[in-house]
Amino acid sequence: MYVCSCFGVTEQQVKDHAAAGACTPRQIASASKAGTDCGGCVRTIQAMLGRGACPRRELLDRKQAPATAAAASAEGVPEALPEAA
């Protein structure tokens, strides 16, 4: 069944892009153009993606946390300031 009639994007194509890591309607649009013309399919795409966890977002969070701490210590910035007495 078509999700986006403007660009002929099917439900299966949206599912395939989601399985490949697209977590948001914007990422689906980047991969397939769905939702970039009239916008009528954006809510359907949102419903298909659900509100579950995004594997890419979780990976980014894991990569950024250690990198932020390493950058702070490299600059000589303490990770936490001691409380004033």
C-alpha cells in the first residue's frame, strides 16, 4: 500500500528505511522523499515509526558521553565543580 502518493513510496519501503536506521520522518524523507511535497503522509510515517527507541540515537549518546568527558579533561576543565562550603 502507498504511504506517500506524491512520490510513490510504499509502506514496505518506509519499513525498510526504518530497519536500516531511519528513526524520524525527516530521516525517511531524506531516504525516499516521502513527506516532502504535500506532507499528508507525515503523520502516517510517524505512526509507523512509533515512539520506540532509536538505535542510532542510542549509539550517538554512547559515543558522545565519553568524548565529552575526554574533551573536558583535555582542556583542564573539571568534570564536576566541588560544592562551596
